[in-house]
Amino acid sequence: MRHDHIISAKQLSRGDIETVLDHAADIAADPGAFADRHSDTLLGMLFFEPSTRTKMSFTTAMKRLGGDIVDMGSVESSSVKKGESLADTVRVVEGYTDALVLRHPMEGSAKMASEFVDVPLVNAGDGAGQHPTQTLLDLYTIRENAGFDDLTIGIMGDLKYGRTVHSLAHALTTVDARQHFISPESLQLPRSVRYDLHEAGAGIREHTELDEVLPELDVLYVTRIQAERFPDESEYREVAGQYQIDAETLEAAKDDLTVMHPLPRVDEIAHDVDETTHAKYFQQAHNGVPVRMALLDLMLGGDQ
Amino acid sequence: MSDNDQQLRVSKIRNGTVIDHIAGGQALNVLAILGIDGTSGDSVSVAMNMPSDRLGHKDVVKVEGRELSQDEVDVLSLIAPAATINIIRDYDVIEKRRVERPAVVEGVLECPNHNCITTEDEPVASRFAVGDDGVRCEYCDTIIRDNLPAHILAE
């Protein structure tokens, strides 16, 4: 691939996306064939925010390619606690490793960090900004289950602060998906994302109720509404309650609807959905490994 | 009265730059963007809300002893798109320029998103892409459409 750093889904063309997903499919079909691919590679893990899935799947991906990771550990136990800047931290750690994975609570952090290093840097989430590797595994899951042709997708929940949503919505414009956004008015898409989607010529519709569009959807992508986005607990409960689904809700959906969630979920998808054929969110989480293996392999020169 | 008569209300300068046709009331923001605060000791004259045929009201700024470059004046397009720049040597206008909208402005505006990395103590200047109807942070994507002067970085 022609990108040294993976910062935003906006930098990924349809061709880039297909290249990663095809490679991920090859890896998933025969993971053993890639086991020694990067046996001398060290991946630097810089997680300034808690993460379970992203961090563990990057770790697994690097180890399954034969390499290893070097982990900064928690912010509390690092030099960041002493006031070290992000720019300094990444310049130090790039000297130890062959590539970097960064999660940071502030928007634009990954882009800034990438300007200070020569090794490839992957954005694993920058505040409410972007989360492009989540998008790649989301797209892999969508392609596996619903395909990209004539795709209608509903994205529901916190569209304002949800970085997975911002990345995914932009990437979906490359496959010309029809996108429906379902959220409370206070959590609609930010102006910048709306602007980009408009510029990309995307067909988007916004709704406050899922019922209006559920029967049309091939994919329903649910995200968590966070309590801290609301002034008080009771308002949060009232709003969040309107964006929960259970098995009964899905009776109005197509039989082959794919339900996805970047996880962790709290109560926006009831556990009785897990037993339906719609539930693909655990498969989606598992796809993080082959997709991140593919991305790392391509970034580290696996396509040569 | 012609623009020339108006300019005489503040004294002529010998060498330096005259910025004319600034939108009325924006002269102090122009000085802020250019980082001119009077501490260098050179004369700075400001005339505000002068009648103007073209703008209704305009401001004029005269900076003695400093010739502004095209890059410096281009950032003025954000708040004073009609501004004209006269470079003065020995009391004569030796060059007239217009501000052109730059593709990017760096270190001029502060990102209004308090969670943007450029607002932190990092070795990075704010950088905004300039579009037709606003500017956009190149780090966090925040778009500013209105009231750009309110976002000028304090020195």
C-alpha cells in the first residue's frame, strides 16, 4: 500500500480497502502460512486510554505474524505522568520498534504523532476522531455477511462522539452504500463528517426512530450511548432506552439482517439477540485479528 | 472625498506598508494576526471606520519600517478579503498587492475544539485548510464558518 501511516479512513480508497480485505481473507483461510512472516518485527503499543479488543487483537495479530510487541503500559506508570509530551514519547519509542500503534484521548493526536516519526504509525482511536482499523474489520464483516453491492446500512446510537461511526461512514461512501443514521437529535453526526459525506456524494438520511427504516436494512450497526454525554442520569436513561434493541425489535427486520456492534456493549443490544442469526458482533470482534494481520503485513512490506 | 484624502488623516509613512480597505472594525484583528503589537518601537498608525465608497466603512493600518510579504498578508484574507497592500519606500508606493486566499493558514487561528491536540502543550502549530465558506482544522477536522476573528491566536 502507498500509505506509511494509517490515520483516517478518509485516506483509504476502495482499492486500498479491497486490498486489505482480500489479504485478510487469505490470512483467515490459512493463518499458519503467515506465521513466520515478520519474525524480527517489534510493534510499539502506545495506549493512552483503556482498550481491550483493539489492543489485544493488535497484539495477537503481531504475534501470529511471528513478531512481538513492546508495550508502554498504562499512562500512570509511564513518563507521560511526568508531563512528557506525546511528540517526545513517540520519538523515543520509534527508536525501539518497527511500527507504532497509538490510542490517545485527543482528536488529531495520531496525525500529529505521525509527523514526528519515520516508522509507520497506526491510529487506534484518537478521541472522538477516527478509528480506521475498526473500520477495516467492520467492512470485512459487512462484505462477508451482506456484501457491498446495493448495500443499505443503518448506523444507530452516538453518532456525534462515536469515532467508529465517523470512520465507517466515510469508508462506506467508497462502496456507494445507502446510509441511514438513527440517533437522538443531540447526538447526530458532527458538521465535519456531514460535510465530508456530502462532498463524497453519499446518500444519507437521518432519523430519530429505528422503526422508520429497520425493514429496509441489510446491516444495522449499533453503538453505545455514553452516560457522560448527558447532563443528568435520568435524561440519559430516557434517551438511551429508545435506542436499545432486542429479539422482538428485530422481528420487523429482513431475515438476513446483519447486526453489528464495535463492542463493548452495555444494554443497547439485549442478550436475547445473541441467539438470533442476526448477531454478528462477536464474529466482527474476531475479524480484528486477520484484518490487523493483513494491515500490518502490508504496511511492513508483505506485498513485496 | 477620495481614498487618497482619507489616507492623509493619518500621517504618511516613509518606508513600510499601508494596509487599506480593511473591513470596518477589523484593524486590531489585522494587527493581531500580523503579530504587530507596538513593542518593536516602529510607528504604527490605525484609522478605524473611515467612510469608504467601496466598503461603506473601512479601516487603514500603516506600519513604518516593515515590508509585509505576500505570505504574511494572505492570512488577512480570512478577515479582510478586500484589503489592499501598498509597499512604501521613500514616501512612494513601489508595489500594490491584493490579498489572496491561501490554501492553508498555520499558527494563526486557535482550534475551538478543546479536545484537539493542537490546544495542548505539544510542539505543533495549529493548521487550518482554507475553504470557500470556512476553515477546517487539519488535525481534528473541526470546521469554523463564522466569526473567525474570535479564533485568532493570542500571542
